[in-house]
Amino acid sequence: MKLIGIIGIIVMAVILLGRGLVLAYEEATPQELKDKITKGSQGLIILDVRENDEVANCRIPKSVHIPLADVSTRLKELDPEKEIVVYCAAGVRSARASKILDGAGFKKVKNLKGGIRNWMAAGGVVEGPCK
């Protein structure tokens, strides 16, 4: 009976993974990102997937900007061997971008939990007026 239950769980996991309902990337908290920046993590890419007007208003310093709509066509601009922390305003678009990156073979992808809003609330450094 236990074997049937285990097989059922495995089958369900495979189905969910195949439909993209299981996240294959991790989340990074604002504190984890702050620690990486403070330590000077070699090869860390902070990827901003918001729209141009959002980036012009406010951004995390040294972040790379590729709007979500362009991520899949601009993959060559990113190094799949480097750790990438992806952010947007609240974490929804960056979750989509993280999934795109993971599907393209990027294995060190983390979504910034709560986006730049959570980053600022946690005292993270930003550039711009951030209105």
C-alpha cells in the first residue's frame, strides 16, 4: 500500500513539473542579496526585468536591465554559469523570467522575494527618486 502511495506522489510530481507548476528556481530574500553584494560575490548578476520607465525611476545599483518581454530573445547577454538574482516590482514578473532562464539551462537563478518593493522596505540601496 505504501508503494502505491509513493508511486502516486512521483507521478503527480512529474505531471506538475511537466506543466511548469513546480518552481525550478529558488528565491532570495533581500538580506541574502545584501549579503552577496557586501561580500562582493564574483559573477553575481542582478537582473531587472521591469519596464524602461520603472527602471528610470528606481533601480538596484549595478543591475542589468532586460525587460521581461525580451528575456527569451536576449539570453546570450547573460552567462548561464553565473548566479543570477532576478527582480521586478513585487516578484511576479521576475518569477516568470526566472522560469524562462531555468528552462534555457540557467541553473543558478534566484527570484528576489517581493521584488524591489521588498528590497527597499528591508533597507536595500537604490538609485533614483523611487517614487
